[in-house]
Amino acid sequence: MTLSELKITAKAYKTILRWAQSQREIGFICAGRKNIVTHVYRIKNIDSESRIAFIPHAGQERAIRSAVKTNGMSVLSAGHSHPNQKDTPMPSRADCEFIRQGFLEIIIAPSKNEVRCWRMNKSRSKTLKQEVPIKIVGRTKDKNER
Ligand SMILES: [Zn+2]
């Protein structure tokens, strides 16, 4: 699945911005139906003191992914904050090594309240960073939701 833009509800967007206000690097998973992020799940950082790295708690991540599936949703993106980043939030060199290829990763620079989404593709030895526009959508109520 290749998304040309990442749609996210205003509520979910506000939530990740709030989480990113932490001094520590935080991470999360974005899920939803029909390519719209409606649910965000914070993942515990194993390196809880870190301002420069996010190492997801593997067991918790597995549990979130399975809950997303059980609820009929798909994981649409992951994301993390860069508390020290003063310019445009973009993947660090380490991120390029570890982020799953082709998957969308949101990066937040809390100092600027800036949120960007990236897709990484490895071609031979090079990692290509492609920015994917984020579109904030209004309150979209799923027909199946009460
Ligand atoms: Zn990073």
C-alpha cells in the first residue's frame, strides 16, 4: 500500500503533538480505516531517559498491532519525536537505518510544533527520503461507530 498523503483526524493530530511536548523522545503507532488515521497509540520507549533515540518496547508494540487488527483497523504509520531538532523534522541517519522500508514515519519537532511525514526507500546503498503530505481531516465518524 502506497499512500500519496497521510490523512489524520484533528483529534489524533492534537494528541501526538501533545505527547511530543515531552523532554524525552516519544514514539507512537497510527491506525485507522480507509487510510485515515483515527487512533494513535503511544509506545513505551525502552530508553526512557533518551532525548535522541526511540527504542520501542517490542512486546507492547506487538500487543498494539494485534489490537489494531482485532478492531478491524490497519497500522498506517509510526512516528516519534525529535526533542532536540531545531529545524524541519526529518529522519536522522539512525532512523534511516532502522525504519522499515516503504513504511511511513511521522517525525515531530516539539520546539517548532512541526509535524512531518516521511517514507524511506533504500535503493542500493542509498536511502531516499520522500516527504508525504499530512492532511488533517475533520471529525469523521465511522458509520459503524456509535
Ligand atoms: Zn528519529
